[in-house]
Amino acid sequence: MSNKNSNNASAASLDPATPAEWAAFRQQAHGMLDDMLGYLQDIRERPVWQPIPDAVRNSFREPLPRAPGELSEAHDTFMDSILPYSIGNVHPGFMGWVHGGGSAVGMLAEMLAGGLNANLGGRDHIPIEVERQIVRWVRELFSFPETASGVFVTGSSTANLIGTLCARTRKLGTDVRTAGVAASTQRLTAYTSARAHSCVAQAMDLSGLGKDMLRMIPTDAQGRMDLNVLTAQLKVDSERGFTPFLIVGTAGTVDAGAIDDLTAIAQIARQHDAHFHVDGAFGALAMLSPVLAPRLKGLELADSVAFDFHKWMQVPYDAGFVIVRDGELHLDTFATQQKTYLKRDVRGMAAGSPWPCDFGPDLSRGFRALKTWFTLKVYGADKLGQVIEHSCALAQYLQERIVGTPELQLLSPVALNIVCFRYLPAGVSDEFADRLNQEIVIALQESGIVAPSSTTMGGHFAIRAALFNHRTTTQDIDALLNAALAFGKELAASTATDKEQA
């Protein structure tokens, strides 16, 4: 063997991440892509969810692999032991929690991003311009000024934390980043709905302000923050020497999809010089629909908004986002003067400052913007708005069927695309109904037909159908109700028999 060939062979042995045989690798790769396209195409033929067999679960407790393996074998394991036992949110019968259904276009974009392997923390390269394009589109969608800044994050939990940190900087100044909140004489208080997502309280925890400084305001009959109680609580806190610094409105509560009165909250926040943040995790993107957008009146007044492209807009996980009205405040909250390794320049690869890492906590960041950009470019904002409208229409259809079925009870007003109800046969107690509906939810999930989640509404255990998947139709709504009624009747009868025998 010549020295050149010997060197090539030696280099190849030290580079296991590059395929030794590209032709065979391409063939395997095309097969893997075809399997996933087939999975999406034939998704209705699969159960929504199924319990994981012990043998499958135990197979993922093997020790660290030391020797190389075959790509084909890893793929076979994926097809046999991973793909069938996912949570199932791609399936049209998935109605649990707030999970988007993804799309084939988004999957392909994710593959392209993986091949490019771009780090969007910073530096001067076109992927960051793609992210900046999304920032401009979000400004346009939400009617925010050109000075507003935005950044991709994992999801609304991080986005809500960023909003909270911006509010903290706004009230305490940039010194809080060095001295900490303990150095301040001000006792900062925040306010949100009792139905707000738990990540709002988590943001108070992670920002060093403490969960006890978050006031959970009760909701009205429509599930919206009670503004009379909010105003009274603000007055009490101010008189006691607290400093209100943040009010968080919700655009689409996770349990029932309620939307707070954002315009009124904005006015209250201005009166108290408090930062007005909106947790619009899924609801904010109703702005894509001309029919639904009026329900979000006041969103354009927010100081910051957290939301997820990976929910209602069907972008594959993960693609969270936060937009901040005052871009300078946003920058002041996160940017750091870099003098060595991360020093910026006006030319070369280190140009293009400020970088995305100046607007959030992450320096290592994936190319989330690409799958979002592809989704908007291929489907268009209008079509995506129609998808959102369709899920709300399905919720109205489900509500009508519940109201028209004597054995079922609607437990909350349907604001958007989430419906809460229960099976309630005549003559049973609330306690019995709660136990019965808990069993119905589990039976529905284990059946593989449909997979709702649950919550508590008005003190009652509720079957919660969250309609986010673009593949869902009235066929799936009918399947949910038919199965709920059948399981309810069967479980109620078996429980009654057990009582008699006892």
C-alpha cells in the first residue's frame, strides 16, 4: 500500500462519523426517510398510543455500547421499539395536552438543518438571517414596532422566563445582573391568572424572585383573570410596600383555552408601571386567522409575548419564541461584553453583532428557524390560519354533540379549540362521576382509538380534548364520543356490580 493510501486508511479509521461506503449509506438513508413518510401517510392505521411492554422498556437499559454497530440495526430497533411507543401526537386521534402534530415539510426541513449542523448562537452566517426574517414576520403578525427583538428558544417555559427577566431588568436596572435581587430594597410582586401555566411560577423561582411573590388571581365564569380582584390585590400590595413589576396575561389557558382581557390588563399594567407580558403559548398564533384575531385584541400592547410555533402552527418540536417590544431592554437583560473568545468584529466571521445569544441564555442553539421558515414559505400564513380555524370549528362541533347527548355534561365554555366535559349518567354522585371519568380517560388512552387528557373544572374531574392536530376531522370527534359513551356505560355497570357484590 502506498503512503497516500495508508494515510487515507488511517484517517478513515479515526473518522467513524463519515460513512465508509457512501452508496450503501445513501440507500439506508433513503429507506429511513421512506419509512417516516410512510408513518405519516398511514398514521390512521396505527393506535394513537399503546402501553410499553416490559421487554421493550427493559431493552433500553443495556450498558454503554463500546464497539461500533450497524446503522441498519439501529434503524430496525427504532422501527420496532421506539416508533410504535411514542406519545402519539402525530395521530389525528391525539387530543391530550397541547401538542402540535408536526408536518412532512417540517420533518424534511429538520433533516436539512441537521445536515447543515449550524450553531445559531452567533457569528456572521445566513442561518441567523433566516432567524431574523422570522423576527420581522412576528413583528408584522403581532403589530409590534421595528425596534422589537425576538429569539427562538426551546418552548414557552423558557420564553416566559425571558419575559420575567426583562421585567426584572426594567424595574431594577442592569445592576441586578451583578448584584442580584438581594441587593435591592424593593420587594417585587407579579400577577397572573390562577389558570396560568405553572411555568409562570417557575419563572419567578428561576429568576430569584420567589414563587411566593406571584399573586394568583382567581378567574371569572369564562375562565379569564378577574380584573376586579387584580386591581384590589395591586392596591393592597402597593399599600403594604410591595412593588408590582409584572402582570402576565394568558392568551389561551392550557386547561380550557380562555383568553384574558388583554386590553384591560395592558391599561392596568401601565397604571402601575408594570411590565405586561402575555403567555400566548398556543393562543397567540390565532393571529394568523382573520376570524380569530379579534379575540386577541390587546396583544399588540404587550411588552413581551411568549409562544410556540410547534403547537398550533404544526412546526416539529421544538420551536418556542419570545418577542420583546423594547429591543434595548431585551439586549440589556442578556448581552455581555465579550473581550476574548467571543469578541465581536465588524468584518469576518465574528461580525453581525448583536447575536442571538445576546437575547437569551443559550450560546449553543440549533437552527429552529429553518423548519419554521419552511412551514411559512410552503403553506403560507393564510393556509395555516385556516388550519387553526378548522380546529376551533371541530371544538364547536364537539360542544354541540356534548350538549345534545344527555349522558354528557359540558364543564366549561369553549373559547378556542379545547373542550372539557364528563360522562354523567343519571342519579350518580359527583364523587362517583369523578372516579368513573378517571377510568374512562385511561380506557380511552389504552384503547388506541383516541387519547384525550384530563383536568379539573369547577371542582369536577374533566375529560379534556385539545384539538391541535391538522389531521383531525369530525370522524375523530365522533370516535371520541362514541368510545367515551361505550366505556362510560361499561365501567358504570361494572362498578355498580362490584358495589352489589361487596
